Amino acid sequence: MSLIEFKDVVKTYGNKDNLQYAVNHVDFTIEKGEFVVILGQSGAGKSTVLNILGGMDQPTSGSVLINNQLISSMNDKQLSNYRATTVGFIFQFYNLLPSLTALENVALTKDIVKNAFDAKEMIASVGLLEHKDKFPSQMSGGEQQRVSIARALSKNPDIILGDEPTGALDSQTGVMVLELLRNMCKERNKTVIIVTHNADFAQCADKVIRMKNGKIKELTINDNPAPVREVEW
Amino acid sequence: MLLRKMYRDIKHNFMQFFTIFLLSFLAVFLYAGMASSNVGIKQIQSQYHKDTNLADGWIYGDGFTNEELNAVKSLDHISDAQLRKMIETQGEGDNKPTIYLYLEKQNIITKPYVIEGEAFNPDSTDGIWINNRFAEEQNLRVGDTYSLSYHNVTITKIIKGLIMTPEYEYYQEKTALEPDFSKLGYAYMNLNAFPVREYVESLVTSGDITVQDILDQTSALDDVVAQLEANNMTTSDITKDMIIDKIASMPEDKLFDLLPMTEMIIKTDVSDVLALEDKIAGALNNDYAVFLDRNSQPGIKQLNDEIAQHDQFSFVFPVVFLTIALLTIMTTMNRMILEQRIQIGTMKAMGVKKRKILLHYCSYSFFLSTVGAILGLCTGPFSIGNALNYFMPTMYTLPKWKSGYSSTFYLIVLMTVIVCTGATYLSCRKILKINPADTLRPAPPKNGKKCAFEHLPFWGKLSFSNQYNLRDISRSKLRAFMCLFGTMCGMMLMVSGLGCMNTLDNVDEWMFEKLQNYQSEMILKDGTSLSDAEQLSKTLSGELVMTDGIEVAVEENANATKKVTASITVTEGKGLYNITDINQKVMSLNDGDVAITRKLAEKLDVSVGDTVYWHLYDKEKWVASKVTMINRNPQATGITMTRSEYDKSGYSYQPLICVTNENVSNIQNDAFAVTYDRIDMQASFDNSMKSMNFIVALLVTFAIIITVLVLYNSGILSFNERVKELATLKVLGFQSGTIRRLLFKQNLWLSMIGAMIGAPLGKMMLQYMFDSNGDAMDYLAVISVQSYLISAIVVIGCSAAVSLLFSGKLKKLDMVEVLKGLE
């Protein structure tokens, strides 16, 4: 059984007279340990798919099975629990709490899950031990994103979701972050799903889902994904 | 981690959160401070009453016998009763002090509280126990000899103890405006130690007592009457010398019949003592004048009224400060939650539970309000409480003064914390209902719609800054309301504070230029004959005035629950001792006029044309008088009439004072005991009002604090809400000064409106404060134009000063950073 089963999911906004389909009958599956990239232009519906996978939004119809849990019919409390234990989210603009240091932002997960990894170890794993006591405003974009990744991983989630994780970074830093994510996927057997509009990402992915106007335009499986460093950006 | 976030967020928005802390602190500080004095007084008073076995009821009459005492004692619910006699004597000293001397054969009820020396011994033949405050003023000590005079009889005893009694928690001379402890005191003595023989001889010699009086009141002359009848003579043949000879040989206990016990004090086991009046009246065959409970005893009532006023007033401050705290928290937390929207969304995305996020934000106000409230609770009683206790002894007498704590204080602390935390809860609740995905996006802009001001016909003609500010007020109603409410409260407190001084100046003028239209007041000696008094008045072109205590009701022979204790003033209508109407305009009092004070008329529900019934305090005969005028007096409640009207009552006219505009400093006359001139009396009044300075300082200080806090917070919120717009204006080319004036304008409008609303409310609050001062006072709240102007200038000045604080922020505004936003 697949880790993620997205079945005939529809997400609409607006009222009967002005119904907008953000996601329009989308189906796909994702296996454990896959590095998946969802590609599409602005308004394609990729972020909506990610939000539904992350338990931050509910589909209008359809079902979403993750790890045998039907998250599409969960209530608020159950979704909160799901987000705490199953998902680690990485945002385009990092979304670190500005009044906490790098270490404290990662250590925050200890208040969420009992078995969170040690914050110092996680910070070290992203190469930022010497910056652990800095506030987000004192760090570069790449450093902040690495902290965000450490935060996401510290909960030891089954799935890591990234919404344009390199969108606010320069290309060199973006490559570094992408490589980190790819390594996390392979070394720790995490399922990583990245949403991006950058088609170059497809070369590194195990699976590429191309979306347009709320529908899946193409789903390709990459038998030989290229290492991040070998891709021409 | 969220705790650290809280500390750092508070530090980052220090002034706004400090405001919440300060408002919580002030709400509890002021309440606990003012109430602690009351709590302490009540605790001490309660113990004082218990220690002295204070009477529950007082019965006054012409004279009570032992049989009547036993009859009352035997009634249900009467646990004990005792007789005593009070006489008004004159003490030693140039100022001819008055001493109320209590003569008792036993002392089981209302026992004097010993400050120094021995406990009162009603069997002592050579001792006298004097109240300690008088003793302090007169430098008297235990062991000193002290003399009192009464009806030409001198009583000289050794001071065995310095005492106080709850019946004199408040006391002042009849004509005084405030207590002067050097001029009035009280003392206790054994009845049998009173030189009754000399006293009766003096009464007979002076003609104050006649043969008929002796026959009516005693059996002392019964055998003489029998002898006369045996010799075909009548009582008219009895001469003074015969009586004096008889007195010399009479046993003292018979002579004491001429010094009857006019007071009976009782202890009961019921809370409603006045409900026993009918039974007591029956036991006494209705042969009594007045029946009072503790609530009606003037010496106790005055302090209780003051405590009640403080109690009422102490609630005003927490209500004002908590309301402002509520508004500040709601606006501050609303703002903060909007600013931290994405952080909230991130926490939700991470799986932080809603409850935890809610608790986190509620903890801001919970922590600050708890610390503020507890600090207020700890410091209020020690500062304000002790300050009030410093002033109270100038007017009142208790064994000691201390602040106390009550469970209500903790309730106020709890209420403060609940209000503050609850306000935050209401601010947070909305955003937590939004799903995490939407929370991660910036809030959608508010729907653009026309504000109400845009419907004004001259909207198009308004300048950009006016339109901009009106739209902003419409958009941020809560913030605008906070600014308005805060400045309204500030103005109200300021006007009340300054108005206090104006009102006291007005009372000064009212008393000493309208009511008491004379330069000197001469207190007539006790026992001065009416002819001597009239001669003195004629010599000085003065006016005789009588004042006495009365009970007044709307029906004759009313029982205690329907009577009101008041005073009667009898003048000669010569224009030196006046009355004024409710607007302080002097009224002519003519023969046939009976004026009743406004507060008394309201209490009895009478108006001009109605009839009231009254009797002198220690007399039983009721008199009907038709009310022809309603007057107003700042310091007295009662009825006023001319001498000719009083004479119709059947009571004998006994003037207390002679007032005149003549210089009396060199006058030698046996008729008067002491004189006071106007300057002294005014100085005395000013001195008594010193405690008001403290209240005024308190009101003005907190008015400024509230105004500054509210305006500053409103300014910060306004700035933060509009920082992008202000940055845009800067980019467009507006000068910082222009933008500052733009922000200042809104604050100025709201401050002016707040000041305009607060001004009349300040007068209302001041009048309420004076009206809650009990029945005895009837001040008219007067606020000068100058006070209004000063208050308005201070409030608007605070507004300007706060705006200046923002000029620095505007200059430093980084347009690029603000307009870049997330990018």
C-alpha cells in the first residue's frame, strides 16, 4: 500500500455563482522514501495540494489517505495531531519565530512531540552549530532555511513538505538546500514532496507531478534521478 | 520556548505591555489603597466597640428612675441597661473649653477605653477621667489636678486616667466647622463625687430652680409643705433662705433627684435595635424624648458616613482603570495577533495545538496583569492606605489607625486578571478559527467601503489630511474609542481634582460672606440669662443665635425609624446670621418663616407648604411648623426660624452665641465665655480641608497618567497600523513634519472630544463625591472656568507631547524596509 493516496480530490473556493477550482479531480500516489516534485506555474494548484497533504486545508471532495489515515475526514484536533506527528513543513520564507534563536526555533518541537530529536544535534546536522544562538534577523536566507529544515526534521516526521523552499534564495544557496533535502530523503528514508515552479528540480526527483489549472497534466517517474550538484541550473 | 517568546515579545513592545501592567497595577493599587484604610478602620472600630462594650441603644429623657431602668432591663432582647447623666461643663484654660462630663453610679456599658492610667472607677470620689485628645492639647497628665465649672460650682478632681469612648469617634463644638480638640473634651466621673449640694444651692440662689420645681421633682420639701399646711401657710410662703437651710441638712441622695439621670444606655441581642422602641416606650410609659441606635449616634455616624463615602469612591478608580485596561489590551493584542498572523499559522502548521497557542497569547496579559495587580495589592495599603490614615486622625478618634486587608481585595485582583486575560482571549479566538493554510497568508485587506463621514455634504471640500484621518477613525473604531474614552476619563479626573479646590473656596465664601455675615462670634456662658445676653447684643449691635439638636419627622410622636436627627437654628433676622437658597443666594428670614435644608427636605420628602414636626432633643414636646422655604447650608442639616416663630413653640429661647461686626477684642463682659473672629474661623476651616489636598493631588496625578498612557498607546497602535501608508507618503514626498501633523490631528480631535465629554462628567463626579459625604454636608460642586481651561490644556498638552514622541519614529522610518514587506 502506498504511503500517500490522493483520490479524486477537488478543492473549490467561492460560491455557486463564482466557483473556482483550485484542485480539480486530482489523483496520485506516493511511496515511502520518494523524493517528489510538484511542478506548475502560479495558480496551478500545487500549493493547495501541498496544504491538503500537510493537513492545513481540507478538500471539498475526494479522499486523502496517508499512512492508512483518512486525513480528509479528520476534525481539527486530529489534523493538529497529524501535523505534529506525521508532517514536517518547510516554507518559502522560512517562517521562523523571530523572537527565538535558531536553536530555540528547533527546540520548539519538543513542546509539540514527546520524541523530538535533540535540537542541538539537528542544528549541527544542517551545519549551523556555530550559529545556534543567533536570531533569524541575524542570519542569511540560506541559514534560515536550513534552520527551518532542522525544525521540520526534528519531529522525525514521515513526510517532509516543502512549499518553494528555495524560492527566496539565490541559486547557489538553493542548490545547497535542495541537496540537504535530497540527502534527508535518502539517508533517513523520508518521503519528501517539494512544490516549485522551477522545472530544473524535476531532474533530481523520483517522481514529477506536473499540474496546470488545478489538474495533473503529467505524472512521470524518474528511474535515474540526477544528483543535485550535477544538474545544470 | 513559548515562554521565552513571550518575554521577548513583551520586551520588543515594551511600552504597550507596560501600559497593561501599569493599568492593572493602578486599578488594584488605588482600590486597595483607599479601601485598606476603611478595612483597617472597620476592624479597629469593631474591636473598639467590643472592648468598650459599646451600647446598642441610647434613650434620652427628662429623667429616668431605677424602676424604669429595671422595667427596661426586664424586657425581652434587652441584655443590660444602665443610667447616666451628661452635663456640659467648662474646663480650665484661656479658651474656656467645653467638657461634656458623664456622671455614673455604675459603668457596665460603654466603658471608657483606657489610654493611660487607671480604668474608670465609678466609685472613685476624687478622680476624673478625661479624654486623651483634650489632655494632649492642654498638656494634662495622669496625676494632674483639673477643675471644671458648672452652674457656678467648681469641681476639682485628680486626673486618674486618660480615656476615649466610641461615642466620640467624631465630635466638634456646636458652632464649629471642624473639630478643635483643645476646645472640646469629655470626661467621666462618679455621680456621687459631684458636689450636688453646692449645685442645688447655686440653682436656688440664681433662681434657676423654683420651689415648684423642687416640689415636682423631689420629695425634699414634702415635710416642709406639711408643716406649712399645719400652720395654714402655702408653698408661696417658702423663701430661698428656707430652701437653702433645708438643702444644708438634706441627705445627698435626695438632692440627686434634682440632677436626674437623663440617659439610659442599653445592650440588646438583636441587630435591629430600633424595632424594640415600642416595647421600651411601653416600659417607660412613653416618658422619653429620643431613642437612638448606633447608626444614629452622631459621634459614630459621622465616621461611618465617611467610611461609606470612601467605600463608594474606592470602586470608581478600578472601574475606570480596568475599562481603559480592557480597551488597551484589546487594541494591543488585536494588533499583535495581526502582526504575528504568519507566526500563528506556522505554529499551527507545525502541529502546535490551538489551545496551546491561545494559552500562549493569553499568558501575555495574564502574566502582566497578575504581576501588576499583586504589586498594587502589596503597595496600595502601605502608601495610600497609610496616607489616608495620616489625615483621618485630624477629624476622628480611634485607639489606633492601620490599614487592613479584606477578601474583596483578592477578588479585585482576580477580576483584574480575568478581565485582562479574557480580553486577550476574545482577541485571539477569531484568528484561531481560520484554517492554517489561510493563516499563513497575509490577512486580506478590509473591504473598501465608504465610511459614514463620506456622506457629509462638505466631504469633498475637506483637505486630504482631514479625509484621511476621518477614514482612519472609521476603520479603527476600537482604537479611536480607546483614545476618546481615555482622554474623557483623564479630563473627568482632572476637572474633579481642580474642582475640589474651587468648591472649597466656594464653601469658604458661602460660609463666611453669605451665611455668617459677621466678624466675631461670642460663645455665651452657660447660665447667662436672656436679659444679659440681650443687653450684650444691644451693646454690640449684634444678633443672638440659638442652635440646638432636634429630631424632626413628618408626623407627631414619630418613632425612631421615622425621625431624623437635625439641628434647629433660631436667629433674630437681623442679617448677620443668614440662610441661602439652593443656589447660595441670601434669603430674608421673616417672622413666620420656617426654612428647612434641602437634604433634610428630600429625606423627609417635604416641600414648601408641608408641615413638619420637631422636638428638642432632650424634650418630649412635639411642635408643628409649616415649611415656607427650602434653604441650603454646606455644613448643617435642619430647620431655621426667627425668634418670634420659635417662641410660639413653647420652648424657652436660650441663645448660644452672639454675633457682631464690632471689634470685641477689648470687651469685658461676664455674659460670654470666649470669642472667635472670622479670620480664625476661616483659618480653622482651611486647616480642616488639608486632607482634600491629598485627594486633589491623587486625582490630578492619575488624570495625567491615564491621559498619557492612553494617548501614547493609541499613537503607537495608530503608527504601527499605518506604517506602510506613512512610508508611502514619505516616498511620495511628504515631509516628516507634515506626516507628524497628520497623526497629531487625529489625536487632537479625539482628545478635544474626550475633553468636552469629560468636563461635565467631572462636575457630576465631583458632586457625587460630595453628596456621598453623608447627610451633614451639602456642598455645591463649583468648577471655575480657569479649572476647565487648565484641565483642557493639560489633556491637549499631553496629546501634543505624545505626538512629539513620534516625530523621532517618523524620521527614522525606513521606507525601503517597510514597503519591501515579505520580499
